[in-house]
Amino acid sequence: EAQVTQNPRYLITVTGKKLTVTCSQNMNHEYMSWYRQDPGLGLRQIYYSMNVEVTDKGDVPEGYKVSRKEKRNFPLILESPSPNQTSLYFCASSFSWRGSNEKLFFGSGTQLSVL
Amino acid sequence: TQLLEQSPQFLSIQEGENLTVYCNSSSVFSSLQWYRQEPGEGPVLLVTVVTGGEVKKLKRLTFQFGDARKDSSLHITAAQPGDTGLYLCAGGVSGNTGKLIFGQGTTLQVKP
């Protein structure tokens, strides 16, 4: 089944403890992206990757890191999480990003709470 | 920074009523997408419009992209309880940048 898989689904952590949220897609997609969703703010793009080894900042990259060493995986790293990073996070992928009219496939989300 | 203003934020209507959700910006977008999201799930793409003035229909849903590619609307005819959910518009930033800007979302509740 074609899908974007995020893990974990729920995560509670404490301030300053490094964490990684994994994202994997099995559709051979070139483009992958991370978003955070907060009430009243919609989805805001954190980082995106047009292809392997190519990543770029979205609108809210501060406090996050990403890597794209393989086509299928795009982990989101929080080196020193803070309470303002408590949010619902989504990973998404698409075949490519030519003309920005490609269909994005989203994972089921990771609810992160930083205490 | 490009912004997309979506309105209304909340909408509660009776089954059978019509409704329109708006997505507006002062910026031009290369494309405009509409997503629907249900609780506990990621957004699912409904439609993409790319040409100014374009109108697309998906059963009882009609999507329109403004002539200047700065705004879009979603119209639902004879809403049903199954239409309940969060509707999001998203604009592709011009220049093949890989950036996608989302509106704040419209929470729609259709009561039977």
C-alpha cells in the first residue's frame, strides 16, 4: 500500500532532550516536506526537500533540522526541544515539485508535547 | 512572506444548505490546492487549480481560482453530514521553490 509513515504517533518529552521524528515513504517520491499544525494557524512548512541531499527552509525552520540521505526517508530532528514546539507534525511527499501542482500525500501525524 | 487568509474559520450549518469558503491573498500563486482533513488524519487533496479563472467540479463541490490567481473559493451544494471536516487551501509559491503556503483552515460542521 502506497503510504507515508511517521513515527511515533504520540510523543511526550521534556525541554532540551533531543528527539527525532521519522518519516518514510514507499512511493519513490522525490519531494518531501515537514509541516506543523497549530490551532488557528493552519499548517506551516518547516523544511522541504526537492530530492536526495537537497533540503531548504520553509517558513518556520528555527529549532529544527532535517536530513535527506536516502530518497525514502526524511527525519525531523529537534536538537533541544522547547515548549513552543508542542504541536501536531505532518510529513508529506509527492512525486516531484514541478510547477507546484503535484499531489501531496500526508502521513497520519505526530502529536508532540514538550514539557 | 506570502499569506493566505481563509474565511470563515468556523461554519455550522444544517444538512441541505449551501456554503462557500474563501481563500484570499495579496500575492499571486502558481497553483491553489484544496485539502480536507478529518480528526486524527493528515490532509487529503481534493483538487488543484492552476489557471486563472479555472473552475473545477467534484460532485457537489465547486472550486474556482481567481482570474489574477490571488484567490480561490470552495462552494458546497446541499451539504451533507459526511462533508464535516477541516478544509484547507494551499498556494504554491511561484518559481518552483518547493514552498507551499496554507490558509488557517475552515472547520465545517454539517448537522443532520
